[in-house]
Amino acid sequence: NSPAPENSMATEEDEEIVKSVVSGKTPSYSLEMKLGDCFRAASIRREAVQRNTERSLLGLPLEGFDYDSILGQCCEMPIGYVQIPVGIAGPLLLNGCEYTVPMATTEGCLVASTNRGCKAIYSCGGATGILLKDSMTRAPVVRFSTAKRASDLKFFLEDPMNFETLALMFNKSSRFARLQRVQCAMAGKNLYIRFSCSTGDAMGMNMVSKGVQNVLDFLQCDFPDMDVIGISGNFCSDKKPAAVNWIEGRGKSVVCEATITEDVVKKVLKTTVAALVELNMLKNLTGSAVAGALGGFNAHAANIVSAVFIATGQDPAQNIESSHCITMMEAVNNGRDLHISVTMPCIEVGTVGGGTQLASQSACLNLLGVKGANKESPGSNSRLLATIIAGSVLAGELSLMSAIAAGQLVKSHMKYNRSSRDMSNIVIKD
């Protein structure tokens, strides 16, 4: 017998299913349910995509991933997974403990720079991180026939006498959800209701949404003319830069500080205290003000936040508000040493749920000692993760600002952040 032609499909049955998907007879999204095998479904879907588009997916890995772990919760219609290298920075000495920080990134110099900042902080006795607030939010928008009726609900919700009843309704959604505050804003006859609550070790968006729905159902009795337009009315505000998050906070609000000695500034960071203080004032504070920045009074907080978010299974889109940060630098001890701090009012993280339960991300959380829920002290794992992120941002800010002050930024990126491959000889194939 002559050898069978090469085909990515293992069986004739799979080949027939591919043809059915390509023709449109079998919906691609139904494969997992029909086959009862998530890897097989991904394989068939992948082949169907290649045939439909006439484009190769060579280079996008398929094997080596647990597709069962994402079914119904992380990603629909998978055809493979993207590889992002994970580096480590540290040890980060924070509140007397050492942490090795995993960072998933494709930007050269980022891990090395953060690592240098960690070294400088370690050499000076470490950093101190303080959690200021822990409060996730959701803000539905409701509409009435008149502004007067909308204001009636506003006054009802903000009356301290009614808070206990509202909290009772809200807290039924979860044994971890605890309502903290209700804040209202009006736009004509439309009312925006910002609910704030603690959520244990979960980032908590689903938990908060359930609690909000409970309260809305309860309010419908006394306000039957209330028209619920949407469970989220953007006064939350999720995955968008917003002054309300910058001022009021969302998720975990953290401040982190360290004092770097003159000797370390010179020997490790290769600059001077005076140069750093001046650069911070003119770049992070004045320059950001000139740009009309909202929460962007820093050098590159988003770099570190994104890298740790991806490594630990957080929602990368929440990097937008989680990277709100103001970096402060001041000469202390008669101008010899540097006091540096980062204040981050809305770090939105969890150690359970979402992508945190996937194998790779779970391993990174375990490296930090914050994997899963803390049974002895619910919420302490997610709060510690937020504090570690702020400490890592502190290290990243310290190192990048030093590189800029010393004129090293372009030189280092030209050396480490550019491909040495001759791109002219690389042929792009379909």
C-alpha cells in the first residue's frame, strides 16, 4: 500500500467534521459540546480556519495546553495559544519579605531594568507597602420619567438609615461580598449608582454584578417606575481611564516607598539624587500635566503592571486603570539620599477565578506565595499581590528614571531591545 497523504487530521471522521465546519453545516463554536473532547475540537477548528482563510497557522502552538481548563470561562473557540516568555525580577524586599517577581513580556530591558531597581531597593533595606483601600465597584444606570424621581432614588440610596438594608440585599450574592458604600451621580433623569464592596481574594467583577442585581431587584418594589438601562453605566469605571477611579480608587489602593542612599544611587543606578529629583519633577509631574494626563504621572508603571498581570492570570485590559500611578521623588537626609514613592489607587487583581487557575499562571502566583484563596484571612492573598505589584512598579520607576537621567535609555534599548536578525533575508510565508 502506498503511504497516506499527509494530513493534520488523525482520522477520516475528523476530516469529515472539518469539511462540515468549512461548509457551515457544523458551527465552529459547537465542537466542544458535540465531540466531548476539547483538544480534538481545537484541532478540528484550527484546520477549518486554515482551509477557510487559506492561511497557515504554522508557528502557533496547539499541543501542550489544557483546553479543558478554559472551557466555559477563559476563551471561546480556541485554535492554539500564544507563547510569552516569563522572566524574573528580584528579590524584591518588601515589608521585610523577599519576593521573586514573574514578568511576562516581549520587551527587551524591562525585566533587567526592574531587576536593577529591586537590587537598589534591597541594598537600602527594602521598601514599605501599605494597602489603603480594598473596594471593587460596579455602577448600573437607571432611568426615570423625571429628574425628580431619579433624585428620590438618589436620596434613598445615600441615606445612612437605608444602608443596612441595602447591604443585606447586596451581600446575599456571595459569602465574601460586603457592601461598603453607595455613591450616586445624576445626568438629567438618569441615575448612575456606584456600588463599592470587598470581594475576598477574587478580583470580583462577577461578584459585584450579582450583588448589584440583587439590590436592583429589591429597589424595583419601591421604585416600580425605575427602568434599568444597563448593569454597567461606566461610572464604575472598568477598563477605561476615569477620574473617579483616580480619586476614589477601585480594587486595591496601594502606596509603596523606599529610601535609596546616595551611595547606591551612584554605584547601582549610575546617577545622582539631584538629577533624579529634577527629572521626576519635569517629566513625571510637569510633563504629564502639560500632556493633560489622567493618572499617568509616572515613567512606565503600565510596563510592570502588564507584565505581572499576564504572568499571574489577571485581566490585561484592566491594566488601563491599574496602571494609574503618581511617582514622587524627594531629596532627604540633608539632600544626600532619595525618597521615592508610588501611589496607585486602583490595582485590580485577584488570586482566584479567571485566568489565575490556569497551570502557568497558577505557577507564577505560587512563586509569589499568593496562589488561590487564603482560608485563614480571606482577601489577604489578593491584597498582597497588589502590594507586590506596587513594589515592582517602584523598582521599575527607580531604574528607568535613573537610566534616563544618566542618558542610558537609548543605548540600552539599541543593544538589548532590537533584533539582531537580518530581516531582509526573512521570507514571510503564508
